[in-house]
Amino acid sequence: MTHTQRHWYPLTGIRSVRKGSTAPATRKARRAGPIDPLTGPKLALAGRVVTMDDGFTVKPDAVLFIDHGAIVAVQDRAQPVPSGFDNVAVIETGGTLFPGLIELHNHLSYNVLPLWSPVPKLFQHRGQWPDHSDYRKLISGPMSVVGKYRDADGQPSLLAPLVRYVECKCLLGGVTTSQGIMLSSNAGVQRFYRGIVRNVEQTDDSDLFEAQGRIADVDARDARSFLARLEKEDSCFLLHLSEGVTKSGQADSVARRHFLALQVAPNQWAINDRFAAIHAAGLLPEDFDVLARHGGAMVWSPLSNLLLYGATARVDVAKQAGVRIGLGSDWSPSGSKNLLGELKVAWLYSQHVLHGGFSARELVAMATRDAAAILKWHKALGTLEPGKRADVVVIDGQTGDPYQALIQAKETAIQLVLINGIARYGIPELMRHLGATGQALHVGGEQRRLFLEQATADPDVANVSLRAARKVLRKAFHDLPKLARELETPRLKNIRRTAVDAPQPVIWSLALDEIQATGVDQRPRLPLNGPRDFTGSKRPLLRAAAAPLSTILEPITLDPLTVADDPGFLTAIANQPNVPDPIRTGLAELY
């Protein structure tokens, strides 16, 4: 039995647990109670309500009643109000209410970076693009600087602004749940940032099973160990798989080998109903049959796949096989700015490439009820029903097909976003009625408000406004070569010790899986034809002989929060050579 050390870290105000050397401490940071406690006032929101329940009920004129962060009732306006709501004023949203959007795949830390434009070539699999010279200059290099930079006092001055910025980017796209940001300390402890947007990998809530997006290296390199790990967990594993393309008749592509390595023995696979394959772009039809037969799910990121590989997963075949599908925008260097944008790409791909393979309702389900089911959160989230958590997104308008309305909604159409019944983002009038005025901002020239106060907030991030975060990050991106030089020049002040055995202060940095080894894998590297034939990509570590970052980095532009405020985004998409014409030319019409 290993000993346990407990530390209190001033950066986060949370208790972090580090166990002995037999198991890496990747995500177990605990506080008394959930990150998003069920608190908040009684609310009554009126509008067209799209419940996303089993019957896909749409109530044209209804009221959503909320108390202590949970939905009490969803009923037609003409019905008597529930007990206890007699004196609660009904707030007219003037719009259509949906469950909050649940994103199952995003490397949030990287969402400060602009789109890789244009992607320089057509890649075949994930092992190729990290080796392109542009990658270090535009993606891994800038993130290495941002993730490790310390100010004159040795503090991570860019970390809190980054967290604030990328979380607000989610909110402005109607996202109420996404994947977390991993942090690493000089004390050897790793944890997830825990903020306003729900993090699938850490909830501290018994009703919301904590998904896992990383697996210990020892299990990631052995199929039987991997299967044993899957079988003993209640939570969902969201793991990258088969990132690349497999052409018809090309049964042994590099991307597909990652999937074939999951076979432990005849009729035995390291797949079960807790396994969700992110991307799965290299799978052939027979592979989806295997995935479905063993209860596995998948996460579709069409724009990122198309930008890098010119193709995406065979989602029509996955649907026919009965595989449950969720959505994720991946990251801003090769994906959509938010899940609302990814829904638009999925819609265009379905309509023009799959010739109507998915209805608008099926796509919205991928971002709500189906995503919740993949996470095993279906009893608490994913629909607007009594007893569920009040995660809600409201778009303007109450006419036409509601599912198409959401997919075709501009970012400026988002009127309100609630998480656990707390108004977090919306138009000033609704935010004022809900007692959450918060910080002012403009989206596409229209006024909006952000309410970012949270009792359980990281104290460093809590003190950073969106305006301040944007200002700091813009300057940092402009000064990238200078910051890189500072990192390359050791500071005597920061290494001098007052005593030989004096403890070092705990300092956090970003744990960037795409760049450095963190002791856990996002991609199982399982052997296929022998113990040394690992199928996964090589570690994305920077080569020791590589040129110093200060000599290759140039100033870059902080990625705008929305497409509405990024005049170059749609032009950049239109000029991407790997993206099919219907998406290159059609995406602008949905914005």
C-alpha cells in the first residue's frame, strides 16, 4: 500500500492528492463537494422548448422551471405553475431553449492559436503533421512558450489569462461542457483546471461520472492491460484512435493499424461500452461493426479531419452499424472555434457529401443527449426534463424547424447560456433579469454580458477579466520571440536558494500532451505484430538539436473568440485545399 501526500496549492485553492510511484496522479484533485454545486434561485424561462427527450418533444410555448440548479418542470404556458413558483416572475426569452452543448473532444489550451492557414499539404495520418516545420513555428513552439513562461517573480503570468480566454470562447458558442485543461506542477503533481464550463474529466460529482481522456503509459502499451483498465472503470474513456485515412482496399493503413491493435484475441477486443474513439477516421466498415458489437462509441471532428487529411470518419457507416456518435471541435489550429461551428460543418458534410446521411435532429442529438449518454451522464444532463441539471442554451427566434435553426444560428443568435441554473452569458436584458450583469463585451458588434463569478473558482483566474486576458495574451503573442529568449536564458534570481534544503514554491504550467510526455497517453500505443511494433505515433517531443524557438518564432495573432469577430476565418476556410468544395464555399452561408 502506498502512502499519500496532501498539498494545498495557493494557485488553485484546491486540495491535490499525490500517491506513491505505483500510479501516476493525473487527475485526482478533490474538494469537499462538487465543482458545480446545485445552488441558485428559482427561475421560470419562457419560450419554445426543445427537450431532446426520448420522444424528441418540442413545446412551442412553454415555461422551464428551475430551482437550485435543477429543472423542476417543463410545461405548456397554460398549465398551472408548480408548487413554490407562484411568486416567481416568468422571464420571456423570446427564443428557443435547448440543452447546453456537450463537447466530447477539445484541446482547450490550444484555442488561443489561429487557424493553420493554409494547411501546407495533405497528410495521411497523425504521425506526419507534427513533423512539418510549420507545426513547431505556429503551434508547438508558441504553446511551449505560453505554457512555460514565468514573469520576473517566477510566476506563470500567462496561465490564468489563457484559461479565462478559452473558457469564454466555449461559452460564446453555447458550450456548457468540454474537456479539461491539464496542469503540471514542479512538485510532480498533475491536475485539471476546474472552471465554469463543465469539465468531463473532473466533476467531483457522484451523478456525473468523470471521463478519462488519458491512460497510464503502461496500460497504453499493452492491449490486455488496456482492456483490464476499461473493464474495471465505470467512467467513459475518450481516447484518440485511428487519426488519418484508410482508402477502400487499403486494409493496412497506418491509421487503421491503431484500431487493429485493440484486438486481444479472436473475438476479444479492448473495447467496451465505456470506450469512445476520438476521430476514428481510419476505420473501415467492418471495424465499425466490431466497435458497435462491443458497445463502443466514437467522437466525430469533421473539420479538423478534413483540413488535415481531406477526409473524415465514415460516420454514415458508423450510424448503420449502430455506433453512438458525439461531436468535438478538436482545437482551433485545425478545427472550429466552438461546437456550434462544428455542427455547421457536420451539417454541410451530411447534406452534400453523405447526401442527407444525418438529419438536423440527429446532429443536434450528437451535441446533447447522445454526448451525455456516451459520458454516462444521461440521468443528469443532455435533455431538458424534470430532475436534470439546468444547462441551457437559448437562441433567438421561435419559428421553423428548431434543429435546423440551431445548426444555422449565428453566434450572435445566442441569447443566453445557463450552467446549473446560473446565467453565465447572454444579452444584457436577460442577464439583468436573471441578476447576473457581469462583464460587458461585444460579439459581432452586439452587446453581451459574461457572469464569471463562482464560489469554487480558481482564485488566480477569478481575478482576471476577459478584457484583461485578451490584452495580456495579445501582447504575449506579439512578443513571442522575446519571451522565448527569456525562457532560453536562465534567471539567476529564480534558481538562487536561501538554503540548500529550502522547499521550492509550487508553480504550475500547462501539461501539453501534444508536445511533451506527461506520463499518460491520449492515444494507446499498442503492439500489433510484436512487442516492439507499437502502432501509435512517436512521442511529439522537441528534438534536442532543434533550433532555439527564439530563432524561428514570429509574432502571431490571438485567435478571436468568435467567427463573428474574425473577418479572416471564413476566407481562410475557403482557401483550404484539403476541404471539399461544398464546405469551403458553403460554410460562409451559415454564418
